[in-house]
Amino acid sequence: MSVTQGQGRPFRGALVGCGFFARNHLNAWRQIPGVEIVALCDTNADRLRGAAEITPGARLYASAAAMLRAETLDFVDVATTVASHRPLVEQIANAGLHCICQKPFANSIEDARAMVEACASAGVRLMVHENFRWQAPIRAVRDVIAGGEIGRPFWGRVSFRSAFDVFTGQPYLATDERFIVQDLGIHIIDIARCLFGEVADLSATTQRINPRIRGEDVATLLLRHEAGTTSVVDCSYSTALPEELFPQTLVEVDGTDGTLRLGADYRLTVHRRGGETRELRCDPPMHGWSQRPWHNIQDSVVNIQHHWIECLRSGAEPETSGRDNLKTLELVDAAYSAARSCATLRLCA
């Protein structure tokens, strides 16, 4: 049974799923004070042994159910692929434990709502590991907007364009029927929500340029936000640039009093109408285990997991809670529907 900690013993956590991205979770947990990962679970023995090298002393399990029966935990970090999320999250909720779940949260809105309800009924917290909004440059953009320096945003663009080979590390991505909007676009849509607020209506186009994959690898969305901002969200894994920018997200915002531009190499330019222009560096820090060019994403993992522990200590709802992520998932589904129908979908009354 979970116990919300004060300043006593460390939070005791377990990780389920020890694949490609889980290594970032484990390295991040090692540098967050007041956390101890005491158990690891994966059905693949090789992945489990590899994760154990990062977290020596953690007990190893091939079954999540066996781990939940045997361990005394405060939370479980789920880093498996999306099809397993609902049964795992429901097991964890039934065990009375707080839960972090990797994105995409679910394959369907019905599954996502069921997970949110299961955790709410059990009285435990649920956070989706939606880490892109926790990148240092994205937080800097959000701070400039929130500070009012450029006035009210009326137009924005959030862009991720690359030709980076993501399929070698995650080969299952090439076989997914829904690829770039569900895997990458979900991050970029979430950034747009974070910066500009909820979405009133949406239109979208998708394309498959790479003939060796099953799903779409290019998507462009036009969003009208409830606060009045129009934003463009564009994603591509088929854009060959002179300089490969993976995994950088570029942002442009026009406001009533000025503009901001988050450009390549984490350069942020803020201009006030008729006045000063200033440039800021938003480079993410390098951690001892970080590797370029992944260091921006790796730092965001540290940031979101810090936030999780702060929420467990304070009792606050996480910024990227399961309830909040339902709104991002609804936009992902809406993007696919709009692309199929070539229609603009109204999302609010």
C-alpha cells in the first residue's frame, strides 16, 4: 500500500519495462534525491539484466503481478509499449500505488479514461510521462509568454522536422499503423496546449513519404485555441536538412507586443514591438550519463521525474496528469479523423 512521504524514508519505486527509453528513466531516478528504485520488471531477461546494471541491488521480476505481490512500494513507473498500459495501470491502481505511465498513454480514449478512473477510484495519483514540455528551452518559452513580455499570443508554430533514423532503436515504430502523430506529434501537440491553451477546432493532413514504414511520417495540423491563438503544429521524419536538428523542437510565437523565436541550437530571440531585442541561451544541461544529441530529452526526463516526486510530497496533481493527458490524446484522435475526412473538426461548443 502506498504512503505519501514527508521528509522520512525515500520513496520506493519500481520500473516495469526495461527497453530502449527506460534507461533514461533509471539514470534520471539515480540523481533525484529521496527516491530508491527497488525493483525492475521485464519479460525479456536480457533487457532486465541491462537495466540491473544501472540500478544495482534492485530485485528482478519477469511478472508485474509477482512484483506487486512481493514488494512494498510507493509508486510504479511504467515504461512499456502502449498495448500493455491499461492492464498494468489497473493492476497498479488496484494495489494502491501511485503510477507514472509512458506516452502514448493509450491506443484509445476509452482505455485512457478507464485508467484515469481506476486511479481516481483507488485514490492514487497518475502522471503521463509527457516529457517534451519539460525540456529546458520549452520551459523558457513558456516563461517568456507567461511573463507578458510579448503580450497576448495570436499566432504560433511548433515544429519538429528531421530525417533522423528512429527505427533502428525502436523498430516497432516502422510497423505501427499510426506513427508520427501518435508517437511524436503527441509531444508537439502537448507543447502547443502548454503554450497556447485548449483547442477549439483542428484540421490536419498526413503523408507517408518513407515507403519502408507502415504509418504516416509527415503531419501538419492547424489549431484554433480557445484563447484566440492560431497555431501550426508540424512534424516530419522525412525532412533532410543541411544540419540535422534531431531532437530539437523549434517554436515561433507572434504576440500583440512582440515576438519570440526558439531556433536551432537552443537560441531564443525575444523582440518587443518598437523596442529591444534580446537573445537567450536555453541549452539543456549535460548530465553525467547524457549523450548528444539526446541530452535535451534526457534532461526533460530528469525534470518531469523531479516534478513527480514534488507532487507526491505535496499532494498536488501533476501538470501532465492522466486527466490532463486525455485532452492531448483527444487531439491526436481528432488529427487522424480530420486527415481522413479532409474536414475541420470542432472540439468545443
